[in-house]
Amino acid sequence: QVQLVESGGGSIQTGGSLTLSCAASGYTANLAWFRQAPGKAREGVAAIDSRSRTNYVWTVKGRFTINRDNAKNTLYLHMTNLKPEDTGMYYCAADPEDLPILPGLLGGLREHEYTYWGQGTQVTVSS
């Protein structure tokens, strides 16, 4: 059992930057960030595998960066040029299965690929 604790959310104006962190109680191969806006389904935002290959949903490409610090069992999401449509609850997800995450399509960005989930941290972007 791996426990995930997110932090770093907050309220920010359009164009601002935030960095989210996710502290894991142990190492897992694949990690991802998901988000859920009010009234919408949860969507995959960014994913990273054990070799630090990454994939992003097209709406955040060029603005968000996912990275991991395996020594600290911590996952990060660096968000820049934030927009109101980035508002939502951001969740960290993890899975022990070491599957390659390939850029494009939805690789690593689907909920069923992950076993462990955090409680979420709220990000609110105002215009």
C-alpha cells in the first residue's frame, strides 16, 4: 500500500505559476497528475514513468512540467501561464507496474492505469 499526499495548491491569477508536490510513502514505477473541474470528469494531465519518460494532455503542453525525485519519493507538477480552465482539484496517482509511458494519445493518462490515489489539492485560477 502506497500513500500519496499532495500539497502546493492555492488561488492564483491568470498567468501565474504554481508547483504541486506529491509525497509518496514508497517508490512506485509510474506516477501521474489528474485534475477534476467542477461538474466535469477527472482527466489525466501529466504522467511519468520509471525512466522519466513523460506524456501530457494537449491543453497543458508547453505550460506544465512533470518530474520526479526518486530519492525523496516525490512527484512534482510545475505549472506556468495558468488559465481559469486549469482550475480544479489536482490528484496524484501511482502504480507499481513498470509500463513505458509514450508521448501522444493517452498513454499514462487514464484512471484505470493507477492503483493508488491521493486526496487532492485545490488549484483556483482567477481571471
